[in-house]
Amino acid sequence: MSAAKKKQKILVIQQVKSGIGRPGKHKKILKSLGFTRLNQVREVVDSKQIRGQVGKIPHLVEILGEKDAE
């Protein structure tokens, strides 16, 4: 299956707790996911790398859902 025919999924995530007082690695992961403030919602392409980052900080972020990319 070619890359053009492959459907990409979008992961909707929200930052639910602050990075203040957390280890530097956790702050870097929040920044790499694109979070800049509390309760911000981001839509990112679902991949193993993103899932791994979210898995490292499940106490700071929440997965709101998944959807298909247009």
C-alpha cells in the first residue's frame, strides 16, 4: 500500500497538569509535543514516537480521542 493511500490518524491530546516542578525530561517532552500552556489541546499525527512520548508523561497529559486525517 502506498503512502498516499494509507490513512493517517490524528491523536487529540490535552495538557492537564503543569510541568512546573517536574524533571527536565518531562518539560522537554511537553515542549516537543507542542504544549505551551495548561489545558491546551493539540492534534498530532498518531505514531509510535508520539505514543511513546505520551506514555512517558501520562500524569501530565490526557488522550481525548482519535480521528482520521482529512
